[in-house]
Amino acid sequence: MLKILDRYIIRKFLSTFFFMLGVIMLLAMVFDIASRLSEFIDNQAPFKAIVLDYYVNFLLYYGNTFSSMIVFISVIWFTAKMAQETEIIPILNSGRPFTRMVRPYMIAATILMLLSLILNHFVLPRANRVRLDFEESFYRDRLLVENYHAEFPGNELIHYASYNSDENIINDFVIEKYDDHSRLIHFLKARTATVAPDSSNWHLVDVFERVITYNDTVPFKDQTVNQKIKLLEKHKKDTVMPYRIEDMAVRDNIAEAMTFTQLRTFIKKEKEKGNSSTPAYEIELYQRTSYPFATYILTLIGVSVSSRKKRGGIGVNIAIGLLFVFIYIFAMKVTTVAATTVGFPPIAAVWLPNFIFGILAIFMYRIAPK
């Protein structure tokens, strides 16, 4: 059962957190409006869509993304204020252990952690889909993909030189299909290829095809002796193929709009295609759990740092807190880059900063005033 001390600290924790969250998100929204307003006007974005489809989901996404950091600053702020007003000394002098004072902090951190987990896994993917659709319609920059290479199911290799979303044209489109013996059986090249979104009906221009058949009933040493080649050339060709433009040209943040199950399926397909961006999608998947758990670590560090009354006042504690935030963000960026560029395991890249800062949190808790 919660005591008066528990309710007091939990109330201060949550009220400070939501107040800071509201202020920071309001400032973020103001800056975003200032930078996007002209584009909204030029593209005639409806006011209702701006508010409901974009900014409501904008606040949900960025508020949750930075919630752990805001938790940290909130803990340092109100705990340092309690220390400066000599509220912590009577608590410790009453004979209660420091662990007893930390308990309501962990209860409040659990509430925020569970809220963030629910948002990450159930709410935000759907909210992000609405937000990203709005961005696609009214202000997002064109999508440009160059030198694309991927392996699709059925031993098919697809590559193209470039794709421009404004014109919806693929240049130098090539398909290579191999049999189970890794022998080329179909080669297709088109100067340009177009397909409507969510469609499998392709329109190819200046098409060259080579179809190769093998007679496996007759043993041979020279493969070229036992094959037949059929060459086809067409100026235009309309055909149905089992892939869409969405399978070959996606934005880096497409994973944000996928649920947990959808993202795992998507990652599996991209791995089969040999997509080099797969680690970034795996990082997105693992961060949905690791970021909420960082709430515990940052809360423990925050209360350990700020529970001691300092001569410089609250400003010193805030400065120390910001230093920890910057180091944590830097560590996350370093491990993320290592995962996407040098093959560092994505799950380790996501959880390693939490592990390191978890050890730091335990150390700082042990040396905190008792």
C-alpha cells in the first residue's frame, strides 16, 4: 500500500514529467510549424488533416521517442529542488533507508515504462502510418534510390540504376532468374519500367530478353553445348510480375509504421533479398523495447545524482544531468552506426548502452547519500 511519502514523490515525478513533456513538445510543434507552414499552404493541406493526421501523431511519436530523456531531466529537476529545500535530509534522518526513498521513483518509472511499451508496440505504428501518409501527400521530399540490388524468392535477382518517386520511373531495370543449379534461365532488361503504387502491372520500354533452356537428359561437359537460347526484343511490354514498387523502393522510416508482427515479417523478407538496410530495421524493432526500459536506468541515475544538496544549486544538477543525456545519446549513435556499417549485431547495439549505463546507475546508487 502506498504511504504518504510514496504518493508525494510519485505525484511530483509524474506532474513534473508531463509538464516538461508538454512544454518541450509545444516548442517542437511551434518550430515545426514555422518550418512547414509554407509547404502546407503551397500544397493546400486541409487544416483538419494538419491537426489530426499530422500534429496529434507528431506529438505522440516525438513525445514517446524522447520520453526517457525527459524522465531523466524531470527526476533531476524535482529531486534537486527537494534537496535544496531540505526535504530529503529529514527523510533520511528519520531512519528510512535510501532504498525506501527510491521505491516511489521506481513505481512512477514503471508506470511510464509500461505506457511507453504500449505506445511503441500497439499505438505508434498505426499513428505513424497516418503521419507518414500525410507527409507523403503534402511535404515530404521525393524518394530517390540508386544502384538497387536484391534477391527475391524463386532465385530471382533484381537490380536497377535509379528510381525517382516524382516521375515514378525505374531506369535500367534488370531481372535475372536462375534454376536450382544456379544456371541463368531468364534475363530481362528494360531501359525504363513503371508500375502504379500497390500494383503488379508493369509497363516496360525498350525490352531485351534472353530465355535459356537446358537439356539435362544428356550429360555434357560444356554447358553451352546443351542449351538453347531464345532472344526477344520489344519496344514496349506490359506484364504482371509478383513484386511491387513498394518492395524495391522504400523510405528508411517505413519501419516506423509497421506493427511488431509486420516488422518481423518485413525484416525476414529483406534479409532474404540481401537488403543492406536490414540492420536499421532490426534496430527499430529492438528499440521499441529497449528505450522504455531505459526509464529505470535513467531514473536511478537521476535520483542518485540529484539527491545531494549542492552549493551551486539546482543548476549544477541540471548540468550534470544534461551531460549524462548527451553521453547516452552519443553511445546510442555510436552503436547504431556500428550496426549499420560494420556488422555489429543490432540487438547488441540497442541494448549495450542500457547495459553500460545500468552498471553506472548501480555504482552511483551505491555512492549516493544514505
